[in-house]
Amino acid sequence: MQICCTKKLYDEMKIVPGKGTEENDLFCWSVHLITVKRRKTLVAVNDSNRYGFVLHGLKAKDFKHINDLLSQGIRKCLRDEKIKSEIIERYLEAAEELVFSKTRGAKYVARLNKACEQVNIFDDCLETKELYQTKVAQRMNNDLMKIPQETDYTYPHVLLSRDFKLFAGEEIVQCEAVDIMVKLNLDRHTAWRRVIIPIDITFKQLHIILQAVFGWKSYHLYDFDILDEASKCVLKVISEFEEVYEPSPDCPIRLDSEVNLSEYANPRYKITYCYDYGDNWEHEITIRGINAEYNKTYPVCLMGEGNAPPEDVGGIPGYVEFLKIMADPNHDDYETMQKWAQSQWYRNFDLELINKRLKTILRG
């Protein structure tokens, strides 16, 4: 594995880099050392696809173990893409031990600089308690880039997937996923979605997914109630934007960013999701089962039926009145309601559009 260092990095490491002989871009990583929020930050990107990772808050002692940190960083960022463990190990074995060299030319330095630029843009996502920076790496790897000889822009994570499929000669992604059914309570009307979701997400990410599959706009507060088989509250999950929430002695409360779906992805639990405390849109989530060999890094809406109401329509009574007016071109308020519905992006259930949104929804 050839680690192509900028001068600032190898000066910090106090090494004299070699020339480097690796010709396969996939086995080369360009690495730079920058300062973000007064802390030393290492940015590494693969020379073939500009997919990379970030280590933030490096101390002097860390540079004595930089080989281990880089190896761990490479392994961790590939795991984040849910690449099969055996393929990651095969790649690291084929790349052999780490060898340090100077950077390999202007093209690779330009890509590295672009990644560093993304880290500075999203510096508010940096975690001070962690060395490996998952959130910033997600944004860095979801930045559109232009590839020479190709007409379209694409993403580093897409190029990484393409590279590893060629390397492995097989399907590379495998993870656990949870199959859920979500029903929105609309009284006499029907709206439901069946979605399969990678299991290692937080309830905050589940909220974002549900907003997409039902066409909500995340304008309002929300919470989740997790109930056992006797319909007793096991946990209430709230968002970080709640200003006041009365704790209950019978039901503990936790933030949605701190609770993983995997903890409650069991058919014995029933989960309710309430969005917009004014209109009070209640969704019932049923766990259908677990897929241990899911081959995607993102959720997929498998099927669904019915439209979700537009935002701020006035709850179920307001939605019933909305549908009545929308169905009657002769109604005095028909044209006004049509324009308002368009301004709210109200549209019929569109499975293809939903799944297009879901492809990158977990990448920030």
C-alpha cells in the first residue's frame, strides 16, 4: 500500500519518503495534514476514486503509530460502505504493507485538495471525542466530481464501489437490514409504505427516511414511542430540538441521535412515530423481519399506497376538506387550493422518485 504524503505530513512524521513504485491507483492513498479548529487533521483519499477518510485531533504520540492509524482508517472507511469483510481483507493483503512516498502528481494533489476543502466546509460536523470522523467523511465522499474522459459527474462512493467490484469480481456489499411496514393514520383514507433499511442507523436517520417516503418536509417536531407486546411504553425517543419535554417515570426518554434502530428491530416491539404535534400525524411501524444479506448501502421503498397529506393542512379534518375541494373543479376554492398544494409539493405516490431520493439519504 503506497501512502503518498504531502511535504507538511512527512515533515510532521520526520521521515524521508521514498519514490514509490506502485502503478495501480487503487493501492495508493494520497494523504495531507491540515489544521482545522486548531487541531491537526489528517485527510486521506484513494488515488483511483477520491474516496477517503478523516482523522481529527491527532497528537504528537499518534504520529508514532501512524501506520496503524492509516491501516485502521482504510479498513474503517471500507466497512462504512458495507463492503464484505473478506473482500476488505483480500484488498489489504493484495496491497501489502504500507510504504511512504511523495505525492504522485498534480492530478492526485488536486483531488486531495478538494477533499480537504470539503473537510473545512463541514468542520461543524467534526467530533472532538473521536479520532475517526464518520460524518465529515460521509459528506466528503458524497461530493460530486468530474472524471476525465467521462461526460457525467459522479460521487467518490460510486467510483469506490465500481473499483471494488472490478477488484473482487463479485457483489461487494452485504449488511443486515430491517424490513418495516409503516402505516399513516388518516382515518378513512390509506397511506402506507414498506421499506427495507440498513439496520445500523439511528432513530434520527429513521426520521429522515420516513420524511422522504411520505413526502414530508421536516418542518415540525416529532417523536417515537417504542412499545412492548403489552403496549407498554419501553422508550420515548425525541429530537434534539425539543425545548421542553416532561419526563415520565414509566417511560424513559432518549435523544434520537443516541438510539440505534438495531436495539429495537424486533417484531415484539411496536413503534409509533408522531410528526407535527399540531396536525398530529401518527405512523405505526411494524417490524416484518431481518434480512441478513442485504446488498445495498441505502434504504429502498419496496411498495406503498396512498398519498401523505400536505404540510400544515390542519390534521385529518383539514385533509378531508382538502381532498373534497381538490376533487371538485367547480368549488369556489379549487384554484386557490391547487396553487397551495403545488407550493407544498403535494404529489401522488411515486415509488421511483422516492427511491431516487433514498439512494443518498444516509450520506448527509
